[in-house]
Amino acid sequence: MGGETAGQVLALPLVARRRLLGALLVVRPAEDAYAAQDVGVLLDLARRAALAIDNARLYQERTAIAQALQAWLLPPELPSAAELDVGARYVAAGAGNEVGGDFYDVFRLSDGGWGVAIGDVCGKGAEAAAITGLARDVLRLLLRRGTAPAQALRELNEAILELGERGRFCTAAAATLHVDGDGLTVCLSVAGHPPPVRLAAGLTELVGAGGSLLGVMPDVELEDAQLRLEAGDGLVFYTDGVTERRRGALMLGEEGLLRILRGAHGLPADAVAGLVEREVTAFAREASRDDLALLVVRATGAPPA
């Protein structure tokens, strides 16, 4: 345009990890020439900017991969059935760029019943995700074949030990549910995992013996417990991100969870899961340091469709 003088343009490459990301353009008036030290400062600025941009790109990619993998380790959707009401929650701790070791699963059995599994693998990241996927798939396969929950957990223990040093210890609970009149008969086994809570009319209690951790010793002590859910009764499965929620030195604990669930009998499964999530989150101001997984199953009293 008339009366204007062209300025000086300095184009600096944005290179990080041997990859050209773009260019940094710096413009100065024509009468204000670049000194040698100016170029050096701008080159350093371009290098730092390129590294920051590339770090942000890598972080975004890592987060997307972690979220996609985490979603793959959980059921894509909860089943719907006349006789069974299901609700669940999963809340990842931290920035969400690492895969957690918590998982839950609920699925149809070959005999028409239902299988339920929940677990917590030690640690985070790709190695924990590998064990998480193994645990979920082994339990799903064995329970569908008619294997009792305790035996399914024993075989999962063997599968983890066969991995050698790549294996990690894990806690888990597995159960089968079958229609029995207007309720459900439950066969439950717990392997070092927090015991589920049964919600019955006028009763809120922990059920299932503790059992051994998986992936530590070849011989594990596990047993099947039998119980019944009447119409409206439910079972709340959870990981230790619930009971180990802390407010300073105070921990929510199993008693805190039981307090939350008193009076929840008869609520839809999703409402129970939402109640626990809200109360656990509100227990402390600081962010949780552990993932939270919840799975609620409830007998509706309706006959199978």
C-alpha cells in the first residue's frame, strides 16, 4: 500500500525430534535490522516452541490411546434384561493419559444366567492393561463354559503366574446369577478383593469370603459362597478406589460405604451406582489417587423375556 515500507521477515523452522512441525515467522520494520544475537535468541525460542508443541501433540496422542484402550477393557454397553437391572460407573484417577488396572464385566452365560466379574490389577500403563485384558477374557470364557467362580479364579491365577516376571498381582471377584422364582440365586467368589455389598430389605451387608490374591502364589484359598437376591435386592461390586478414598488421615472404608448404601434398597441399579460415585467424590476435596469402578446388579422380580 502507498506510503508503507516493507519489513524484514525471518522464517525459523520449528523442528522437534527430527520432525518439521512448521515455521515461526518474525517481522520487523525495515529500518530495524536483526542483530546477530537477535537471531540466536529467536532460534532458541523456535527450538523451545517446537519442543512444547511436540510434547503437547504426544500427550494428546497418549491420552487418546489410553482412553481408547480403557474403553476396550470395559463393556461397550450394559446389558438389558427383564430379570436383571444393571448400573455401573468408572472414574479414572489422574490426568487420564494412563490406562488403569480396574475393570468390570457383566455378560450372558451359555445356560441363560449371568456372569459378573470385577477386578483391580496392580499398577497402571500398558503392562497393567495387558493383565487386565487377560483377567477379563479368562473369567468371561470360563464362566460362560459353566466353570464355578472359585475355579475360574484359580485358573486365572495360573494364567497370570505363567507370564512370569511380566505378571502382576491382581484382586478380583466373580459371580454367576440365575433366575430362581422371582429372585436370583448367586454363586460368588472373592480373591483378595473388597467384598461386595448386598442390599436387601432392612439389611445392608458385606458378603463373600476374602480369599487369596491372584498372581502371587500357585496355591490360592478360594471358595464359592451361595446367596439369594429377592426381588428388589441388589449386589454392589466395587474396587478399592471407593473404600480407600481419603480425606487427610480419614479413610472412607467399608463402614463408610455401608452408610452410603443404607436406604438404597429398591433404587434402580444406575441410581445406586450414581449415589456411590457422588458420595465418594464428595468425601474429599482433593482428587482421588486411585481409579474407581462400580458395578451394581439388581433382581427385578420380573420373569425372563
